[in-house]
Amino acid sequence: MRHALLIRQSFLDLRDNFRRIVDPPMYPTAKIPQTKKKIVLDGPRSCGKSIALAMLVHWARNEGWLVLYVPRGQEWTHGGFFYRNPGTGLWDTPVQATNVRLDFLKYNQTPLQELRCKIIDPIPLGEGAGVGWVKGADTMPVHAFRSMMHKDLMMVGAFSHSISVGKLRQDLPEVPPDARINFPRYRLDEAATVCHYYVRQQLVNRDAFSDENWKKIYYLANGNGTEIRQLMPFMR
């Protein structure tokens, strides 16, 4: 089967939000939604939050933006080594810090090379991964936390159902109150595009395919893209 990607209006709205931040329209109107620098994508399982986030990262990098992408946030809080830094009193995570730094350098190499460094004095980087523990430091596993209240940064996060239980709490600490965006499941027209694509890829018996049948699957799955894909081969 040939791989394909559905460009949804919900993603285009998300992309256009950040595009307007760096390139505001010359003649803003009441029809243009207010921009948000901080966004938390919420919504039901398999509604497309993770793929929308990955597409946004791809677009931003093509635009030449510096992007710090964390596809699996669980890796920041599970495993690895933690120790209390005696100089700051905070908990350092040298293993994850090294991995994040290497990924950031790898995927932002071109825009980083175009930036001029204005700092002359050397910057102490602290203890690196694999160097060893700070002598006499306390050690324990901790849960990392990142605030979204920075004024100059644009941040997007997504609630992951694959590693979480329940729903995202309403009051999120250190998150702007208007940051939450409920990401929708497939609309009827989006499901139509996907279902006809499956027919072209011969995943469905053409003789059994009809508007009535694919709409039954759409309503049965309640717009869930994963369930639609799983149910399509059973169309009779």
C-alpha cells in the first residue's frame, strides 16, 4: 500500500495560527481568530493530535524555525539518571539532557549555523551523561515539569492517551487558561476522502463499497480514524 497523509482543516488552522504570529496580516478583521503562542491539544483517542503535532514540526522546520520536538514525553520522566545539583538545588537529568541536545543539533543544524554567537566567555555545561554522579548528591527518580508561561516562546503540547489514564485535567498548572484546543475526530468529508483512498488501494472490495456502507462505518466508529481503517476490510 502506498503511504499517504491527510491534510485536515484542523491542522491548517493550527499552522495558520503560528504563521500569523510571525507574519501578522496587514488588515486584520474580526473573522481572523486571535492567535495563541501556547497550545495544548486535547481530544479523544486517535483523533489525530500526535500526527498534527508532527506535521506542525515538519512545517516549522521547513520555514527555518528552531524547533525542540519531544515526540515521547514519557522518556523525560521515566528511566535515566537524576541527581540534585548542589549549585542550583534543582534536579539534573544528564542522560536526557544529552539526548535532547543531540537531537536539537541534528535537526536544527542549518538554522543554528546561520546564527551568530554573541557570547565570548565560556559557558559551564555541568556534568555530562556517563561522567558519573556528583559526589555526595542525593539521587531519586523525579517527574520533570516544564512551564508554558514563557512570554517569548511558542509552545505546543498534546495529551497522549497511549501513556495516560483518564482525561486531561481542566486546571493545568503553569499553562495559560485559553491554551487548550479540542482536536476533533474525522468530519464526514474527511472520512469520505479516507474511505475512497482505501478503495483505490484495494483494501476494500469494490463491489461492496458504497456511500451507504462507508457512512455506516463512519458513524459506527464515531469518526475515529484508527477504527475506520480497521473496519473497512470487513465491508460486505
